[in-house]
Amino acid sequence: MRTELEVKYDILRGDYYRLERKLEYYESGKAFESLKAKYEKEIKKLQNKLSMSESSYKRMSENNNKNITENARLRRIISEKDSELQDAIKEYEGMLDEYKNLIDELRRQINDLEGTIKKMSAQLNRDYTNSSIPSSKDENHKKISNSREKSGRLPGGQKGHKGSLRRPMEPTEPVIKLVPQEVTENPEDWEEMEIKRVRQVIDAHMEISCVQYEAHAYRNKQTKQIIYSAFPANAVNEVNYGEGIKALCCLLPSYCNVSIRKTAELIRSLTDNRLNISTGMIAGLPKELKDKTEEDRKEIIHRLMCSPVLHSDATGIRINGEKWNIYVTANDRDAVYTLSKVKGVEGIKATPLKNYVNAVIHDHDRSYYNEEFSFKEHQECLAHIIRYCQDSIDNEPELTWNSRMKKHLQWIIHRYKEKNITEDEREVLIQTYDEILDTAEKEYRLHPPVKYYREGFNLAKRLKAYRNETLAFLTSETELEYDNNLSERLLRQCKRKSKAVISFRSSESTETYCDVLSLIKTADQKGINIYQMMKEGFSRTR
């Protein structure tokens, strides 16, 4: 049996023999010739390809050189065009900036014009219904709607209805008894009955009474002294006018706004030219009445200072072309007019409010909130606020808070007039007021106010900041009115006077006018006969 070594030897010997034969094959060159014959065709193909590649390379190289040259030329052109394009871009960017600035300027001008139009429209649309402008300045009043159905009947008394008769008077002349002509001709055929018809003719005429006092001279027989009897206090000059004439001549200019010259003409006409009173005498009558009634005005001021609530307002007038102000301080029984050169805190100091401590009703004048005053409560005029809400409604139709606030304030006033608001309802009314102002704040975030019309936005801020003063009449222990119409009505007299005279002559005469008007309006509010009050004032001694 053969060993493992012998087996390996046989294998190695076989490998050696094969390798020896292979070496002889390669050394003899037969392997080269075989390989050369095998790959000769492929070499020729590759050589042909190489030749073709070289020629193709040559052509491509030539084309590449041409392309490089063309590329350089194009690069130069592109560079030149790019430079031109950059210059054009810079030029157009400059023009674009100019156009943007022009567009921004035009947009700003358009916004300014639109805002100006809105502002002017708001001013043109303002009247007594949506602002503090008095109705007397509105030339064309809006038509007042009437919900009553038209009956087609003429105005005046209607058949079947009891008429409103004129009030008869006690006869001042002998009664004239009318007898029919038939009775006059044949009295024996007629008898008089208890039935009668009565008609009165009432007329008025001005009577003149003239009392002449004669103070004769008396001489003492022993001393030769001459004496005269003293004249009455109202007989100072040779010719004097009585209290009735003075009261009428003072009442017409001060209360009826009749000029002094026309007052003299009216008196002359009423007396058939028997009284020819000078304009100088008429002009001095208010000063005389003022001096004689000084204590009365002090008493009026004292009563006002003790009043739990006072109304206050001011109006502008002109004195010798300069702007002055007339303040009114009043309640439902007394009124005082005060003249002031300035408005604001110093103007209020000139009125009885300087030392007043109770509740004050006024328009939204922040001077009343100055720390120099010690008012217990403030009530702002809701009539003005409702008109300002209407102004916002007219000029900000995209908002809802303004119409809601107007209706809510009107509802509060309606409930307040009924005098039966419960504590719970009062809390609900105040809460709704606050909710409406919250809505206003949200709406103004979505629709910011423009600089040309900020009245609505400012009104919302004011109502929030002065909520307690706006709704003071709801929460106060003192019975307050919700508007300042009393002051407005009292100042209307001054506005009519200023329209009549255009400009007062001096501050002294205007101050006298205010003092006399204080007496007249106080008497008027109390139902006192103004003419008799002025006669009584002129009858006093200084």
C-alpha cells in the first residue's frame, strides 16, 4: 500500500512535467506567434480606431479652438451687454424708486383728500341733532316726522267739540246796555227777561300820569330866612320819570332785546309823542336798577350756594370786538349771570361755583374737574352725548357701538323718568354700558380712527374715563337731572342779545346787563311778574 508521501510525489511530478512543457512552449516563441495571430486583427482594428480618433481629435481640436475663440467673443459681448444691463437696471431702479415715492406721495395725497372730504362732510352734516350747534343756527330745519294720521280737517276748533274760550275780564268802563230797535220803537209791546248775551271788547292803551309837586318859598318875618319844603325821594330833577316808565324802558332792551333807540321810539308812539325819552336816560336805567337791587342779587347767590344741585354753562360774546364769556349758574328757581374775560378755571372762579361744594351739572368741560374746586359730584349732559353718538353714526357707519350706545342712553333716560329702577336693573344698565364700550374698543382695533375724524374714538374714550360722571344720576343719593338743558335755555337769552347787538360796547355795561338779567330770569322762573318786580326795584332808595 502506497504511502501519503508517495502520492504527493506523484502529484508534484505531474505538475512539474506540465510546467516544463509549458515553459518550452513559451521559450520556443510558439506562444507569441499564437497570441500575435490571435490579436493581430484586433490590433489592426484598434489602430484604425486610433487613427480615426486622432483625425477626429484633430477636427475636434480645430473646432474647439474655434469654439474657444467664439466663446471668448461671446463672453466679451455678454460682458458688454451685462454692463449695459447693469446700467439699465440701476437706471430703472432709480426710476422705480422715483415712481414708488411718487405713488406713495399720491397715495398720501389721496388719503389726505379722502380724510379732508370726510372731515368736511362731517362738518357739513353737523346740525342741532348730532352736535352742540343750537337749532337757531340751522337755516333749514329738518322736517319733524308726525306719526298721527291726517284727518283732512282744517286746523282750529271742530264742530261737536267744546271750544276753548278767551278769558273774560271785569269791565273797567260802564256797561253798555244794547236794546233792539223794535223795543226802542214800541217799548210797551216788550218786556225784559233775565236772559242776556254778553260780549266784551278788550283793548289796551298807555295812560300817562303826571304828578306835580310845588314847594313854595316861606320867609321868616323876624329873621328873613327863606325855606322850601323837601321834595319826595323820586323827585330829584325838574322832570322825573316814575317806576312804571323806568321798568318798561329797562325791560325792553334787557329782556326783549329791543334796541335803545327803538325803545324810545316805541314809548313815543304809545304816548302819542307826549313822552320823548332820551336814549342816554334809557341806557342808564340798568345801572340804576343794578345799584338798587344789590342785596337781591346777594340773596340769590346765597340761595344758590345752599342748593344741592347747580347747573352751569358758558357762551361766548364780543365786547368791542374782543371775545368774552357769560357764565350762568342756576337751579330751577334762581339764576346768576357772570361776565368773564377768560374761560376755563379762571372763568369758573368768577361765578358762585368758586366756593360751591355740592353737585354740579355741566357739559364736558374738564375745567370743572380742576383740583381747585371741591364739587361733591359731577353730572355730564347726556343730551350732548346722544348728539355726539349720532355724529359718530353719521360718519362711522361701519361701527355698531355708537348706535347701541345712543339707544341704551335713551333707554336709561326713559327708565329714569319712570322713577322705578330697581337696584338689580341699575347694575344691569351699568354693565350693558361697559359692554358697549368694550365693543367700541374692539371695533376701533379693526377700524382704526383716521386723523381727520377722531370724534367717535374720543367719545368712546371719554365715556369710559368719565363713566361715573355720565351715569351719576343713576347712582347718586341726590336727585340729579341727566342733562344741562336748563343752562342752555337760560343762555339762549344772551345769545339772542349778542346776535342783536353784534358787539357790546363795554365790559361795565355788559356786567350790568348780566346783573339785571339775573333778576329777570330768577323772577321768571319763580312765576313773578317781571314788570312789577322791576317797578319795585326802581322804587327803592340806594
